[in-house]
Amino acid sequence: MHGPMSAFKTAQDAAGPAAVEIDVNGTPVVCDRAGVAWLPQSRALVVSDLHLEKGAAHARRGFLLPPYDTAATLARLAAAVLAYDPRLVISLGDSFHDRTGSEHLPPAYRQELQALQRGRDWVWIEGNHDPERPAGLDGAWSRELYLETLVFRHEPGKGAAEGEVAGHLHPAARVVRRGKGVKRPCFASDGSRLLMPAFGSTTGALELRHPAMRGLFDRNRLIAHLIGRDRLYSVAFNRMNG
Amino acid sequence: MPAPDRTDTAPAFTLPEPFHGWFASRGWRPRAHQLELLAETSAGRSMLLIAPTGAGKTLAGFLPSLTELAARGRPKPGTAGYGSLHTLYVSPLKALAVDIERNLARPVDEMGLKIRIETRTGDTPQSKRARQRTDPPDILLTTPEQVSLLIANGQAERLFSGLRYVIFDELHSLIASKRGHLLSLALARLRKLAPGMKTIGLSATVADPEELQRWLTPQPPEGEALAGRITVAGGASPVITILETEERIPWSGHSARYAITDIYRTIGEHRTTLIFVNTRSQAELVFQELWRVNDDSLPIALHHGSLDAAQRRKVEAAMGRNELRAVVATSTLDLGIDWGDVDLVIHVGAPKGASRLAQRIGRANHRMDEPSRAILTPANRFEVLECQAAIDANYAGAQDTPPGGDGALDVLSQHVLGMAAAAPFDADDLYAEVTSASPYARLDRDTFDKVIDFVATGGYALKSYERYARIRKRADGLWRISNPQVAQQYRLNIGTIIEAPMLNVRLTSRKNGVLSGRGGPPLGKVEEYFLESLAPGDTFLFSGKILRFEGIRENECLVSRAWDQDPKVPAYAGGKFPLSTYLADSVRAMIADPARWGALPEQVSDWLRLQSQVSQLPARDSLLIETFPRAERHYMVFYPFEGRVAHQTLGMLITRRLERMRAGPLGFVATDYSLAVWALEDMGAMIAGGRLDLGELLDEDMLGDDLDAWLDESWLLKRTFRNCAVISGLIERRHPGKEKTGRQVTVSADLIYDVLRSHEPDHILLRATRADAAQGLLDIVRLGAMLKRIKGHIRHRALERISPLAVPIMLEIGRETVAGEAHESILAEAAEDLLAEAQNLA
């Protein structure tokens, strides 16, 4: 192990881990507090639900959300790419908030994204928000991608699916202790499937208890890795309420 | 409608026919204030009428328009009607508008007047609303939100061209809120549409009547203008006492359980008793406890805002028929609807404000000349002091309604979009119109232009939304909406009342441990955030029943009946009023003056006496601080008496400072009366050794950088931002039923706040958010006044052990869940479980 792994090790402090390595269907996957997953063997970085240009998408409908979300998301993405220096980046769908997002992307952001893509492979996975190939950007375009023992697609399939890594649902977990509930976005995995947190700066989240999550996990083996301020917190699903 | 007085002396001004005859036929004479109001408004003045309940206030308000309508000629030949509204009546409550319609119908029918009176509320069918726009009635009874919708309509000009009167009922309860701000802007527009129109404000007694008088009349660019005022002296003084009890009054807590037997006995001695409480959870608890001792099965009911509407209507109807002996209620019953034959009001818990107490007591005995009777039931010893202070204030006629404050900018944004939807506007004209409304009289032009910019393109320094502008300035210099969808969007998102997301509570049954698939009856609604702290199986008190939380299905909270003795009481917000500044001062004065302790129960005066022996009493103009050790920790207790909210803010700021002074603070807890901070270091010794300077600790400068630093991180500000964002039209209102799909993730206001704060900290919406927080949520204004007052007047007592006055707050410490915002520590605690499990396996 070298480079990126040592990077995450130094990020680890006494308070708790900034990244946690888990096993998904036999493949080691590092879940990072930054909201990205890292496959050390393939040197692949996975991000999901960037929802770029979400502010602009709402503005087109008459709700003038701050236009700073794309810049914020790209800055965090750039930091993660710099830290891991991946050979491959997988953007797991809903990379743009709507169909016209990539087309109307302001030139400065386009250049920033192109700079990140340089020197590495990049795969855009098709999402429900962006069912078309991003306009004017490099990278492959695919409905799904197989790598090691894993399959990457945007929407999780119904029922159990061995080795599936998906996004779409924006998972969050709620931990209740001493009468107080704390909800945070999380990585969720039962060892067979991994659900990625949404990476976009202004994307909300849906709790693991929500009916939309039903049947996706073996709840007895499900562990949520909650994104805290400086570290990840790993909590078993059946211990959420203490 | 309350009956006019039969005994008033005949005034100079008389009623025209057929009114004179109608009054005479019933053996009535109009009251002096009714005629005076008629004379003043006929002379073209806008008026404020301040009168106690039962004084015939509502009839007085309608007499000017009824007499004018009765005297008018026929509509123009060839037209179906008059084409315009004559009178607009605005009430804060839908129910009040409906009530007035019924009460006005009688005199109008009996006099054979050809006057069309209709209501228009959120419940009015779409077809009727559309008809009201094309063929308006003479008198329209409505709510503030409907007025905003009507003036934003393209037909507003015609609809209001003949408007003569606007009557505002319960004006005192409207103006000190964003709802009042929006209504003041609507009023400014109505004046422009109908220049000769007059306003009539009806109000209970208030602290600053001139504020209402300014509100009712246009403000000139320089100086101020006042509407006229008629004040009707109050009826007989109420008889108020503190509940007499043999029981021990507890040190702390809010349940008043100790008093239930005495309350029950008192109910038995009266015809109908209204029992007011401050919070919904208190209502549930008192109701439950009363039924526990209800051996005679007296009809006792429960009424609060979260209960299912059908259930509330049932209680109200039974109350009107005098079938109930007692109703336990929160503030939903505060405003002026008639409630049968109430002969006693019991107030459980401290009233928190002298005006609120006066209003609630006014519910008993709706006849002006008989004294109302009320009994106050303090829930703990500090509340005894507060109740006594409130009784003194009520006798003295003191008023402490909060001031209205400057008009909110998010509200102005909503209004600007509405005005563009109505018709193209000129910015100079609109600025003049807006600043004629008293809450916006001080609005500077630069801020106004920023609001327009915000409405147009979001007002961001990064000008990337020009092509998505909602309103645009055209070549003719007028601003107009970019497309018709903007107007539709405005209509769907109107209003200033932002409810916390609520879920329906539905009762289901459990058979052999299995939940029935079909839901039972709905019980009401609870806030989503309350349910979030529950785990399936937890029990809570709601709708007078102990319920077991089963889970959330779609948009509903499923519950089943539980038989636990000790439920987890719902902690939902609503009705948590902080102690008013006026009462706080009265309580301080009473404590400082042993001569006044005679009015207090003996156990309470003994308690104060003991305090003066072992420590000292808080004086009226200084701040007492005690330090003492207890169980390995060191405590510092402050007694500012400034209300829980101000104390919470103070606690947050003081712990930050103690951290820097290396005292190792661990937590704090705040009540309405005092603040306790605990730390690792001996703060008493630090003060003695000069390592902790109390003057420095409580310096006013804490409201500068420390406050900003804390605020920006605070969830309080995020919640405020969400409201401002919805009101201003930045994000969509959550429409019930629309979010059912679940897969559609709504916009997260918290995240938008974070992004905006880091990129544009001076954005107009953040300004609006901070202004809101400073006024309401954090009571910063009050805290600032306190810090100024106590400067150089801090009294410190280093004690060996806890003082009598500190006992109540020390008892609160165990009850408080986690102090402040310990989110990360909660997560860490949960994460340790997994770690521990892993180690056990290894």
C-alpha cells in the first residue's frame, strides 16, 4: 500500500478515523469522510450524485438558489482527486441536476472539470436526472460498470444484488442517544451492497428507514458510516436508537 | 354579537334610520364609543378603538359601513352590482370571520338591509373565490393572506376602486409578527387603489397604542402620522387569586401535578371552568391527571392546536351548548370567540406576561360590568413569585405586549413579487408606497433596491442568473414579471406562517403483537422532529391518550394504545413563551423587598428568608452570581431574570469565554429566572485569585465577535434561515401531499445556508435571518440591555454549598438531555458501541 492509503492514514487522528476500509463482496473499499469511496486495488475513486448546477436548475424554474453550489462541489471533488490521484474516476449518476445542466455549464467550471479529468480515465454513469451523456466533456458514458467483484450503477436494483455499488437514494442515518437525534449522510453497506452518500454540496438526504430503502440490505448486517465534521462514525443499523 | 349597553346616556350624535329604530325596538341605546367612532369616521378619519371584551367593539367597527351602505343609491343602470367591494374586514382567525358573518346577518336581516356579506378564507371553494373577484359582495370578511392574494390579482384595481372601509379585528395580536408586516404592505397598496378609504382598528388594551395608530394611517416621508383613538375604560376589575393549597409547592418543573386535586375541587364548585396552560404537552398532562381523579365523571375536555380539527370543533360546539364543566386549553382559545357561560379561568403555570394574563382572564364572564374570576396555579416556587407579580400588574392595568419591530425583508421580497404580478411597477413609486407602511417607514432606499434585485435575480454578486430573472425592468422603466408562471408561483407560496413539518397521527390496533394493516381514526398532528427522537415502542401522551409509537408509514405516524403509567410526554414546541421584561422586573423588585413577601405563601417567603441568610437576595438593579462546589464539579449560578431564551444565549456565550479563560466549562442549563454553568476548575477560587474577572466575563462586547462566531454555527440560525428562504420565495413551500413520493429529495435549506454563508455572508437574506434571530430567537436586544444595566453592579458570593435560590435550577440539570449542540459527541458515543462490540468478539 502506498500513496493514497498513506494519505488517508495521516488524515486519521486520535478522535477517530477519517476513512474506514470495508469489504464489499470481497473487494476492499475505503469509505472516506470526504464523501468518496476508494478502491485501492484498481486505484479508482467513486463519487455519486454530484448534482452539479442544481442552483441553476432551480433558477430556471423560478427559485433563485445561490449559484455557488457547483463551485463548492467542484472544489471538494478537486481536493479528493488531489489526495488520491486516481487512475479512474467513476461518477455514479446524477452528475448534473438536470438534462440541460452540462450544456449550460459556465466555462470556468467546465475548464476546472476538464483539468480534473486530464491524465486519468473517467466514467459517467447514467442517472435519472442526467439520462444523456454530459455535453462537451470527456469521459466514457455507461449505464453500468463492472470492476473487480463490483458492479456500479446509479439506481440500486430491487432486492439483493451482490457487489452492487449505487447512489440515487442519498442515504442518511439517524442516531438517537439520550433523547437527541442526529441525522447525517452516510455510506451504507451490509457487505454485499454499498450505497454511496450524495456528494453534491446542496443535496439533501433520505433516512435508511425510509420505505424507498426497503429490501436493499440485510438489516442485521447493515452498518452505516456517518459523515461527521472531522471523521466517520460507524454505527450498526439495529443500534441506531441505542 | 355582544349586546350594546342599555344604560348609556344619550349622546349628541344619533343613529340614522333604520338603525335608530332597530336599537329602540330591542330596548337598546347605542353606546357613546359606537357613536363617537361613527362621527369620527364620517368626518373622514381613520380610527383605533381600544375596548375590553364585551363592550360591543365589533358592532361599533361595522356601524360606519352599515349606515353608509344602507343609505346608498341603486347600482348604475345596466350593471349587475356595484362592481367593487365596499368594506373589507380582516381577522387573524378564519373562525372569527365565520363567526362575524353569522352575527352580522341578524341585524342586517331584521332591518331589511340589502347588503351582501360573504367570507373568503383558505377553505372557500375556488369557484366562489373566482365569482367574488368578478361580482364582489359589499362586505368581505377575510384573513390577511387572502388580502395579499386579492391585491396581487390583475383585477385588483377594479375590485377595490370603491373600497370605503377596512376593519382590522384583534389588531394587537397581528402587528407584532411577519403576518402583520405583510398586512401593513397590503394596506399601503389598498390605500393607493382607494385613496379615500378609511381604516378602523379594533384592539384590546396594549402597551403602546400609538404604534397601532401609526400602523393604521400612512406615514409621511418625514415625521409620523397617527390615526385617531377612542379608548373605552375597562369593566369591573377581575378578581384574581393564587390557588390555595395544603400541598408542598415543588422547587422546579412545569407539571403542577401537586395542584390537581385542588383544581378538580374548584371545577366542582363552578359552572364552567376554562383551564389555560402554556404548552401542548402541559395540556395533555393536566387533562390526563384530571381524569385520573375524576370520580364524579365530570365532562372535562381537551383543546389544543395539534388535535384533529373535527375533534376541536366538537369540543367548541359542546362548549357553546354549555355541556362541559371544564376545558383544558392552550392559546388556541386566546382570541375573541364567544365560549358560552364560563365563570372561572384557572391558569396553570405562570402567565409569562401581564397582557397575556389579562386576555385569558377576559374569557371568563363575558359581561362587562361583572368581575371576571381567575385562579393562578404556579407550577414551582419561582412561578409563585411570577404569579404574584402578574396579579399586581393586572390590578395596576400594566401592559407588556411586545413592540412590532422593523418590517422584515423576506416579507417585503414576497410583497414585491406580488406587486409585479398585479401590474408593472415603477421602483420610485413602490418605494414611496412601501415606506408609507409604518413597519417599513425607516427602510432606506439602498436596502429596498437590494430587495428588488433579490426578487429579480437572487441578488447575488455572481451575476449568473440574468437570463432566469423573475422580474425585469423594461424600456419604459417599469418592472414586470418575466412570464405568467411567476405569478402562479407567487400565489402558491404566499403567506408568512411556516409550520414545522407535521405528520398525521393515526391510531391502529395491535393483535397478538401484529400491527393491523388498516389504519384507524386520525388523532391530530405532531411535529416531525419530535417523532425523530422516538424509537418504535416508546410511549407518549397525545390527544388525552397514552400511545405507543409504532413507526412512520408514508406521511403518517402510526400509534397504538398503550397502558403504561408513565409515558414519555410530547416535548413539542408551541406556546413556550419567555418571561416578559416587565414581569421580570416586577419579580426582581418583589424579591428585593421583604415587606411585600406577606402576599406570598409561607413556604415561599421562608425560602427567600433562608436565601438572605446563607447568601444574599438578588437586588433589582444588580446581578447576583453564586459559586459553589458540588459532587466533583464547580458551579456558577447567575440570576438575571431575563427569560429562558436570553439566558440560553448568555449561557452559550459565557461557556465560550470560560473556555478561553481556562475554567474548563462542561455545560450549562437555563430557566426563565437563572442560568447555571458548571466546570472542572474552581471558578470561585479563580475569581478570588484574580484569574477570572467577572466584569470581563460579562462585558457587553460578547455580543460582538463571540456572538457572530457562535451564531454562524448555530442550528437556530439555520432554522430561521429556512423560514426566511420560504417567505422570500427562494425555496418552495412544502405542499402537503406533494412530497409523498419520497424519492424526490427536497431542497435542504441547511445546505443552502452553508453555501450562501461561505460565499456571500452579506447577502440580503442572511441579513434578514440575523435580524430575525436577534429579535425573537435569541433575545439579543434584551440580553444587551441587561449587560448594560449590570455593568459595575455584579455581586459575587463564594459559597461552601448550594444556596436555596439555586436549588430549582440545579434540579433542572438532570432533566436536560444534552446541553447545547453536542451532535458530534452523540455520534461518537454511538460509534463506540460498535467498537466495543468488535472488541468483545475479538
